[in-house]
Amino acid sequence: GLSAGTDYNTDDIDIYGLLGIKKKKNDKARKYDFIVPFRSKSEGKKLFVQCQFYAGDSGSVSHKVVDQTDASRKQTLKFYPNAVFVEYLDGAGYFSSLNGDLKKMLAKKTTKAFI
């Protein structure tokens, strides 16, 4: 019963592109993996989900994700003040190798929940 591109997004979404805002040279933001509802509801709460999995790559990737999350959420909240942010994280990989970054992601005031 859900329509692709209307009720849910089929590609990662850059908040700047979604809002039609030109990104400044130094603007960094994570893309959203899921926005529900996507375009079918203009008011009220929307669920913004960002996913991150640890695959044995450099920890600097994770540090960038932590920084970019704040920028994405700040911009998103300007236009969607009722936004709900959820992190979908590879808990085992993060816990064993990037524990500090895992704690930062889950401790953010804007993180409502995690999977």
C-alpha cells in the first residue's frame, strides 16, 4: 500500500537537495537512508534514519560521520522542527572497534532511538 518516491524514498536523500538549498563549499552533511513518510505528508513528524556499519575501514570515516550528523540534523530541524532522528548502527562493530564514536552517536540530544 505504500508508493515509492511518495511514501518512502528509494535513494539516499541529501537534505540540501530535498529542500532545494544550494550547498556552500564547506557544508558537510550525511545523507538520510530513509525518510518516512517521504513526500506524502508535509506537516507533523517525519522519521529520519541514517545507517552506519563498521566494516574494518579507517576510524576517520566514523569521525566524519559523527561531525556530519550534527550538520545534517541542524539543517533538517530548520525545516522539519518535529523531525525524529534514529540511528541504524552496526552495534557489534562499533562497540568493539569504535566505541567512543558509538557513544557519541547515541548520546546526541537529537538521537531519539537506535537500531
